[in-house]
Amino acid sequence: MASDRPIDVFLVEDDPEFARRLAAAVASDPGFRLVGTAATAAEALEALEQVAADIYLVDLGLPDADGTVVIAAVRRRRPDADIVVVTVLGDDPHVVRSIECGATGYLLKDVTPKELVARLRELRNGGSPISPLIARRLLQRLRPGPAADAEPPRLLSPREAEVLQLVAKGFGFGEIARLLGTSEQTIPSHVKNIYRKLAVHSRSEAVYEASRLGIIRL
Amino acid sequence: MRRAGSGSSGCSAVPLLVGSAAIEGLRRRLRRAGRALARGVGVLAAALAVGAAASAWAESVEVRTIAQAQFVESASETLPPDDAPWTSRPLPDRVVREGKAEPAVLWYRLALPDIGRDAAGAPLMLYMQRLDCATRVFLNGSLVTTLESPARTSYVRWMRPHLVVLPEAMLRDGGNVVHIRGLCWERVTGLGQVLAGPDRALRPVYEERFFWQITAAQISTVFGCLAGGFMLLVWWRRRKEVEYGLFGAAAVAWALRSVTFVVESVPADLWLYWRAYYYATTGAVLIFLSLFFLRLAGKRWPRVEAALIAYGIAGPLALLLAGRIVDPALAAWWIGSFLAIIPATLAVLGAAALRERRTEQIAVVAAAGFALALAFHDFLLDRGVITFGRPFALHLGVPIMLLAMAWAMTNRFVGTLAVAENVNVELARRIREKEAELASNFARLAEFERRQAVAQERERILQDMHDGLGSQLVSSLSMVERGVAGPREVATLLRECLDDMRLAVDSLASEPESFLAALGALRYRMEPRFAAVGVRFAWRVPEDGLTDTIPAAARLQLLRIVQESLTNALRHADAQEVSVAVSVDDEAGAAALRIRVEDDGKGLPENGAARAPGRGLRNMQTRARRIGARIEFVRRDRGTRIEVRLPLAAQPA
């Protein structure tokens, strides 16, 4: 990551108050640059063609469409960008749905400006936030069988599965690194990989479903 | 059946007399048919006719029938002299010895017609269709052959025909005389048809007769054993189906009876028993048959059945008790009476067949009627109404009847199987119905339970909004209105509201293991705040996670207690490390969830929780009480320990 170049941020958010807060937070740090905002999904999709950003912050509750539409479009158009869902509650159903569409992180809307830039920097350095409930939900997603905890999900590497299981039990990254005998820095990248795999997995499943139902032709 | 010249007559009754080649072929075919005796009624009926037809043909070519004989009854070992009381008799000749215990010695004298010498030098033969006696044959006064010793120690009853060689050297030109001496035990005896001719002409006649009288009886025996044995096995496994047993018994008895046709010579002192055996097996066949007919007709007349069985036993018993003196009467009346009993029981079956039109009944009636006709034929033969020497026929008809009965019983057997299959199908259908019913009941029940759960959950969330977020917003509002709270305080208050809401949302995850994750999510949210003031966090949870279900109502309260504890530690403790330990312990024989929050800070105020607890501690106590948990606040040397214990026993999932 070129540290001399500021990180470009694009915001998709219909709530002007939060938009203003976020703009202020990003502006307060010289390492970031806000390159554009959109208040609707249509605007966001249009801007996506003209403006490239490193990080897209997307609210799920847009007036004209679900935020996941924007997330999926960004993932297609800008595969290297990080996509962050902004959510009030950080509840696992919303977040996991976004991850499946291609999001690599999430932010709570009440986050302080200081925390916000810290999180975005972490994200750009290869980490992804993950709460225990989200980890649990991901484990269930990847293992749709009844014996949810009997075997590690095949999609993930054994190490990734271990990380996910420990997160789901409430352990922090530092504790997990100690338990697995690795450095703390490697854990966030595992999480990010898990997110990526889940997104790819979900899309290929979606394609399979769609072809099965005759919606698309392979 | 006429003889010479009938080859061109095109006799409509026996159209088989057309040419010798055709007849040879036919006979081969018939012999094959005979080997497979059980094949059918038509073949047998035709074969009976042809047996006679063949001899007529043999006669017509180069065979001479000896139609006349002289007869005398004389115990003489040597030829009776010419002046003995010879009487002239036409052949076949039937002799009845009424009421005599001793065997009779019969002499027949035959004038051999001049049939010339065979060009190929083949020997001249004498064919005797039937001769029930121990016999010697003389040609021109010299002994030619002995058919079984004429000693009085052997009882002989030939069922087979005889073919005797008349040696060339002993033949004279201008008239030959044959003497036949027979030692006869049978009540009805005599000499059947006698033919003279070359071997190649008489051998087929002999073989034909031999087949129908001896081989057929053997086949009949074997067939009866197999069919009867099988049916008895079926009955053995299904005692209630008496018809199988009766049929099997009849078939086996028939087989045993047929033995008397095959064994032609027994020691004379065993004759009585042999005869009794004949009566017993014959009676058994007929009684079992009549019982079978009644049962197949669906009649159960215990008295009639008992009477029939008693009557069947009476015949052989009478012979054994009274001796051979009653034999003629038994032969005439006891055997003869079955010619009434069998038709009577068959008529009962016939009436049932007409009424119910069941094919098995009709088939048995038809076959039994045929066999009955043959039996009547044999009876008439025995009584001398039919020409002496005609073959006995019943042993040909009975296998046919047995076949029909076997078919009927198989029909019934298959029908039973079909019924069983139908029952299975019906059963499967009913089970499916019940399953569907059960499934719909279950679905209704599940729907009911789901609705109830939704209602309970709604109530719980309402209660929670009331106690948690609602009251928090109210107190925040009042602080803002009173002007007590500055922007920082308001932000803190609102953030607490949000935390509370997230806690409520997290507590909604309902899988057993998710409680730990929800607790983890609380820690995950709070950890940055601890980190901001330099407090370490220790997390101690079971290796395998939590497998016990924490009741829905308890989850949120526990989360709140932990949140409150952590908040207290963060705000007041001035600690360096905070630890959360979760475990499931055995407490008085039941599982209990234990959550312990410890800090190494300042500790609780002196007087502890009991007297002047903070509002937070009181809240925690209230929450614990509400879910039936115990909570302890412990002042340690350094810091505070808050421990909650929730019994998990008898909590359904």
C-alpha cells in the first residue's frame, strides 16, 4: 500500500447527518480523501463508472434500492476496493448478507471519528472487523448441514476455520493469535480471506441456483 | 373296433387307423405323452382308445386272434387228457370263483392257427392280454415257459400282459396246440385276449398294454406322492386349511393304493393283509376325496364326515376280522357303495359350483366326473359287464383329478397370496393416510407452538423495551430537560441506549451456542473502551463452547448483568485487568451456568452490596431474581468479583 498517497473514500449514504459526520472524520485525517458521495443507489451506480475509490462506505437502507445492490456492483466493477457496510446495530443478519454480496467490513454508525479512521486504516492494511455473532453466522452459512460444528467447513483452510471458531466463542484477535501460536497481525487477514471466500462462494451458489431455475443460461 | 380291412374304412371314431406309418408316429408320440402322463384329459382318452386300436391293427396284418378255447378246471400237474370235461369257451373268458378259499387250477387249451413261418426266421409269439394266475404254458404237450411258480405259496395277480416265445423247433406242421395252466387266487379271473404272431407285430401291442397297466400306475404312484406330499406340507403349516390336508391325504393314499398294481406277487399267507391294504388304501382315497368335495363346497357336516370316516375304516377292518369269506361281499358292496357315495358328495360340490361358479370347483367336478366314469368302467369290468381283459382305467383318471384338485388348491393358495398382498397395499395406504394426518397434526401443533413462541418473544421484547431502552431514554430525556447533562453526558447516555439496543438484538439469537457469541459480541463492542484506558481483558470460556440452551428470557438478563458489571469495572474500579469467565458446573446434581466477572481495581465500598448498593448493583439483583439466578458480589483483597449462577436443569430446548 502506497502510504504517501491518500486513501480515497466514496460514501453511499442517504442520511445527511451521518454523511456530514463521516466527511468531517475523513477530512480530519490527511491520509484520507473523500472522492464522492451518493444519496441513492442510482447515483452510486452512476458514480461508480466515473470515480474510482479505495474504500466504499455503503448504507444498506437506501431510498431506491437495497444497499447490497450497490455492494455487488462495486465488487464487480472495482474488485480491489474495500467495501464497508455502515449499520446502526451491527446485527449479524445484515452484515452477513452484505459480506455475501462482497463487503469486506462493517462499521457502526455511532463510531467516533477517531475510531472511524482507525478502522478504515486497519481495513486498508488487510484486516476486517468481525464480531462473534457474525463469525457464528458465517460458520453456519458455510456449513449448511445439521451437524454445524462437527467438521470444519471445506471452503475454508483449517487455520481459517479455527480462527472463525475461536472468534465465535468470543476470543479477541490477540487471544486467538496466542492460542494458535501465530502473530496477531495474521488474524485480520485470515478474516478478510474468509469474507472474500464467502462472497465468491455465495455468488457461485447464486449462479448455480439461477441456472438451475432457468433464470440464466451457462 | 373292427379288424381286417379297416385300414381303408376311414373309421370316424378312430381316424388314426389310416396307415401304418402314421400309426407308428402316433404311437411314438403317444408314448411320449404317456411318459408325461399328467398332461391332460384329451391325450389320455385318445390313448385309451388307441391302445385297443393298435391291437386291432396288429391283428389285421399278420396276427391271428385266437377266439375260442377249451376250458377245464383241474388240479392236474400234467395236461388233462382229451376226455377230461373240456368245455368250449369264447375268448376273452371270465371265470368267477364264488366263496372259495383255495386257489383254483384252470386249464385252457388253444388250437394255434396256421400262420406260416416267418421268412426272416423271427420267432412266433403268443400274446396274452390278461392272465391273473401263476401260469405255465405248454406247446404241443411240452413246457414252454413258467410265469411265476405255480406253487401255492405265492399269490399272483398279473396286471401286466405276457408275451411267450413259441420255439420254432417245437412247432409242427398241420396244427399246434397250446395248453395254459393257471393257479388262480383272484375271485374274478380268466384269460383275456390271446394273439399269435411274429415278435415285431406283437411286441408293440405288448408294450402298449404294459405301459398303460404298469408304467402308468408307477407314474401315478410317484405323482400322487409328490402332489400329496406338497399339499400335506402346506397343510402342516396351515392347519386350519383342512382342504389342503384332505387333498394331500387323498393323493398319498392313491399313491399307496397304486402300489398294488405294481406288486404283482405276494406270499400267499400275507394275502389277507395285502387285500386289507388294498381296501384300506382304496377306502382312504375315496373317503378323503368325498370329504374334500364337501369341504371345497364349503360344507362342514361333522356327523357326515365322522360317518364317512367310520365307513372307510369298516371295510378293511371287516376283512381282517372275518377273513376272506367276506371278500366277495366287500368287493361287490363296500367298494360298490362308493359309486354312490362319491357321486353324492360330488353332487354337493357340483351344486355349490353351479351356485358360486368358482372355477376351481367346476374344474374339480369335471375331473372327478371323468375319474368317476373310469371307476365305473373298472367296476363294470370287475363285474363282468365289460369284456374281460379290457385295461383298468381308474389309475389313469385319478392323476387327472389330482391335477385338477392341485390346480384348485394352487388357485386358492395364489388367491390367498393376492388377498395378503391387497391387505398389504391397503395397510400401506392406511399408514400413508395416518402419516399424512399425523404430519398435518404435527404441522398444526408446530404452527401453534411457533405462534406461542412468537407471542412470548413479543412480550419479552416489549417488557425489555420497557425496562431497558424505554426507561433509559426517559431518564436521559429528564436529565437533558433538567439541564443537568452537557453534550458529553448526553452523548454517553445515547450511546448507552444504543448499547442496550444492540444487547437486546444480540440476545435474540436463539441457538444454544449463540449465547457465548452474544456474550462475545458484548465484549467485542466494549473492548475498545477498555483498551482506551489501558485495561487488559481476559476471556475464559469452555473449550467446546456452550451446549446447554440458555432460556430465552434469561439470555438478555444475563447479558445485561455482565454489561453492568463491565461498565462498573470500567467506570469505578480503576483496574488493570478485567476477566470474564463462563462455565457450566455441576451444582447439586444439576447443571448450572456460572458467569464470573472479576477486576483487580478498588473494590466495592466497605459496606458491600447488602446495605447501600449502587443503583447498578440493585438492578443486577433484580434481574437475577427475575430469572431464578443467584448473584454474589464479593469484595476481594484487590478488586471485586461478581458471580451469577443460573440452574439449567430441566430446561427443555
